[in-house]
Amino acid sequence: MMDMQVWSQFIRENWLVIIIALVILFAVVNLVKTVLKWAIVIIIVVGLFIYSGVTIDQLGDAVNKVKNETVSTLKSEAQEVMLKEAKEAVYTMNDDGTFTITSPNIEVKGTAGQDKVDVTFRGVSLGKWSINDTMKSFIDEARMN
């Protein structure tokens, strides 16, 4: 994974190339008024990354790492909120065998008897979750309300 020391070293060694690229980018953005402008900008940025030795795989890995950390953080926060809001949760059983549990920040949808539920936290879908102890206690508490 790329770290700050690698970027710092690259900038120290290639500061002139970076400044020239930035001047060209600034000129392109201010002078060219078409879609071609963004194609040129993308080509320059990709050229700088290729010149720096950063590969598309490394960029993809960095994006995936940030995404996974964000989802993990959201899941942890959602579980904490789930425990706090269990008393306020409203359980609704639908005619088709599905259920919905809503609380101020969480919505859980599932089918009775299945071990996975869809979780939405503050309007952001966190995907399908297995029913663990936290989820089970949330569902049980919502049923009692």
C-alpha cells in the first residue's frame, strides 16, 4: 500500500514535473471550454500517476480499502445505535411473511425464518447482515414494543 513517505519522496524528486503538470492543468481548465477539456485533464492526471509508478491496481486497492473501512465503521456505529434504539423500534409483520423494523436511525427488513436481513442506517443501505446476537436482541425487543 502507498504511504505518505513514498508520496513525499516522489514529490521531492519530481517537483518540477508536478508544477509543470499543474500549470498545464490550470491553463486547460481555464482556456478550453468543451468536453475535450476534461479528457485532457484526465490524460494529464493519469500520465502523472503512471509517471509516479502508481498502478491502477494500487489505486483500486486504495479505493477498496477506504470503502471497506467506511462500511466497517458504519456497521459498528449501526450496531451501537441499534442497541440504544431497540426500545423505540417498531416491528411490522407484513402479509407476505416479511417484516420491517423501524427506529429513528435504523430500518431492518427481513423474512421470518431466514438468517439474513437488509439493514439501512440513516438512509444508507448496509446490505444483508446475518442475524447475530445484537440483531436478534434488536428484533426481539422490537417485537415486544
